[in-house]
Amino acid sequence: MIKVIFRKFKPLKTKFGTASFSPEVIALFPEIIRGEKHAIFFYYIHCDRWSVMDYQFILKSTVPAKKEEYKSLLEKLNSLGYNDLKVIEKFPNKIY
């Protein structure tokens, strides 16, 4: 079973007003960690792209996604063969 957390970016406040940094929900995999000094998590977005993101950046710039917001991304991951996903809401207490 692979744990996954779904989050979305907070609205970005600029001098021109508030805009969304990214309308996409991201799927984070907290048990797949890279990095020696900082926790770097793998994530997946709808445009069929895997990438990595720093743990502190994730905490500062995202909020938990609601089930209706991440439903299509979960279905996409299932269609790619990730059928054993367990959705969790919080990061594990111990990252390292």
C-alpha cells in the first residue's frame, strides 16, 4: 500500500491582487523521500508529470485538498496502475 496526500496551492497574494499559484491539485507521496538536509517529496500532477518538492515549501504554500477536488487525480493515478493507494490527510510526524 502506498500512502498519498492530496494538497492544492494556496491563493498567491500579489500587489495586483490575489491569484492562484496553480489551480492543480497535487498528489504527494510522503514515504518516497529524497534529500540529505531537507526532505524532498515526489509528487504528481494531472499533466502526467512527476517532480519533487521541498517539505517546507509544501507546508507553506499548500492546503489540504477536499475529496471532490482530488477525485479526478486519484482516478488518473488508478488508471496508471497505482491501485493500492491509501489516502492520508497529514504528513507523518517523523519525516526522517
